[in-house]
Amino acid sequence: MRLHHYLLILFGFLFSGCGAYYNQPTGVQKAVLGEGTPATSLLKDLPKPKEPVVVGVYKFRDQTGQYKPQENGSSFSTAVTQGATSILIKALEDSKWFVPIERENIGNLLQERNLIRATRQEYVKNANPNEPQLTPLLYAGVLLEGGIVSYDSNIITGGFGARYFGAGASVKYRQDRVTIYLRMISTSNGKILKSVYISKTILSQAIDQSLFRYVNFKRLLEVETGYTTNEPVHMAVTEAIEKAVESLVLEGIKDNIWEADAPKAEVDHVLKAYDEETKTADISALYGRELENRRSTFAIEISGGATLMDGDYQDPLLRPFGRGALKFFITPGFNISASTNVVNLANKNLLDVGYITYDLNLEWLLLPKDKLTPYIYVGGGYATNKKFENTYSKIQYGLGLEYLVADKIGIKLFAEQNINFSDNVDYIKAGTRDDYYYKFGLGLTYYFAKKKK
């Protein structure tokens, strides 16, 4: 039975790692046309121009000066492609908005034209004087400059793994980022007409599984499988450049630098989608965080949870509490919260009492422009029992997490300690320390529609 059990584990590893085996490069593959990127189709689907613009690209350089990282240092291979000029020219051609002319190796072109002229003068003796000479070279109306300005490695790394009784698996990932700038310059006056900035992340993943087990005396079973995927840096650079050309075209249409040969409704639809993308980029931060003022000036909170007594009696019990609060935001990160609380406190077989408290807190949201934010608060309050016979003042502080599940609704988890200025909260005075209690709760906050500027 034990051998049967191990064989099942072995087959499980083989089937779970089938991705590695079905994707093995076991044969020689023929050359194929280069793959497109998600930005390629968007570039080709742009509205066509009324008149293409003649453009020159002398050099679109790798300005990072960075070499490919290795575990023991770095190699002499560059981190990004050195052929970005060729990629840019292909993107300009695909857009149909530009007529690229040769400028990267202009010396070769001029030398070849000189050879043609010299050959004609030397060998064509009876040439017709009216025979047309070499056609003049096109000159550029605009120049494109810029380059790959950064390649950032390991901006996010992480993974997960587990091992039990000789069997285990792990998943690892890494994210890099490449950034380019592209600017358009008028050759008539040298004015920079437009400048765009594009970044693209590059994902690498590794999945490993292993089994190490003695199946019998002096019989060891060891199995390993896994695979790694790396997004090609060349494809990331290509997508970033194509996106930059698309942005350049749309920015030019918006600023009336050129015109599209398409119905106004079609152009407006494309520009509207681009404006939405621009707005998202304006409020986005690193790691995909979207930063905007999400919370309104006024809010209402309803929450509840459990209390735990810390007084003179032993064996405290969890008892429910409820809270209703009004909030006013002084700034996007700070608010004043006024609340009424119904609190129950208990110790096993000794105490079971209730209080009403009136609290005033100052809350600080650490990440006010994020959907998920930690927050801390501190304040003071006043408490009384139902018959107003036992009263005390207190201070409280706490911390929590809030997540906006919708534009106006937030869910929060929090923990709070109440430091009371009384030793009679549990109706007994003993020792020198006042009575404390803790709150652990879950709340719901409703934010009114108008957001604070």
C-alpha cells in the first residue's frame, strides 16, 4: 500500500507539471514572422492622416548604460536591445501617419549616391544632357529624438512555497520595468512640439515541484519538475515604443498639429478613450496604485464587534458592542469622528454590566488616496451606566484597515484600547491600576457623494 501511495504522488507531480513537459522545445523550429504586441493592433487601427508627415530618426539610443544582471555580478550583454531605432522606424511605418526617411546611416546613403554620379559621368559618354539626374533626397519636417532611459530590475519580487514530509512546491515571480521617452522636434524652428513618456513592466515566473522520500530500506524516490517563463525584453521595448508613437499621433491631433482623414465622430471616440487613459495615468502611482481623492467631506459610520474587560476580576468574557459615528474630514487624510457607543463588559460568573460612551476621536488615514488604507486614531470620551450612577472619563486609541468596496462605501476592521480614569468600572475597587477594556470590531462607512478637493 505504501508503494501504491508513493506512485500516486509521483503521477500527481507529473500531471501538475504537464505545462513544463508540453512546452519543451524538443524540435528545431522554422523562422516565423515577428509577433505583434497588444499595442501593434491599436497603432494600426488609428484613423488615417490627411497627409503623412516626413520624419527623420537619427538615433533612438539605449541611454541606460546597463548590463544584464547575473547572480555573480553582470555580463557584458546589455540589459535592453541596441536596435531601438529599427523598432521605432517600423512603428512609424505601421501607423501610416509618418514617412520615415533614412538618417541613422545617412553616410552610407550619400556615399552610394556619389558612386552613382561618378559612374554615370565616367561611363556614359554620350549621355543626353536632358536626362534626369538623381532625384533629390527627402528632408524631414520633424525629427524624433529620445531613447530608452531606464531599465529597473526587481521592482517587485516574491513567491510562495510549502514542504511537508519530503514533498513540496514553490512559486516565484519577479517584475522589471523599462521606460522610454520620445519627443518630436520641428526642423523649421527647433521647437519641441510634443514629448511622451511610456513605461512597460516585464514579468518573470518560476514554478518548481519536488518529492524526496524513502519508499523502502535503502530505496530513495526523488522527483523534480518545473518551468520558468520570462517575458522577452525586446517585446516589452517594442510595445513601449509603439505605444509612444500612438500617443504622439493622438496628442498631435488634439493640439491641431495635424489632421485625421476620418469622420469627426470616429476621431472623437478615439480621443475620448485616450483622454480616459490619460486621466488614469495621471492618478496612477508605482505598483498600479490609483491615487485620487476618494472620500467625501462628510461620512456616517456604523460598526460593531466584541469587548474584552481588563479590570480587577479574572476570566474576562467577550461581549458585544455597537457604535454609530459622524465624521468630518479636515483634509483628505485627517478627520474628526464623534460617536455614541453601547458597550457590554463581563467576567465569568462575576460581572455583566453595560455602559453608554460618547467619544470624540481624531483619525489619520495613512494612504487617503488609496482604496485600502491603514489608519490610526486617538481621542477622549465620557461613559455612564444606564441609570447614570456610575460615570467615568477616558481616553482611547486604536488602529485599523479600511477598504473601499464602492465609491461611497468602506469596510473597516479595527482594534481599540480604552484607558479609563476610574477603578470602579467593574464595580469593585482593588489595587492601584484603573480598569481598562478593549474593542475589536467590524464597521461600515458611507461617504457622501461630493469628494473633497
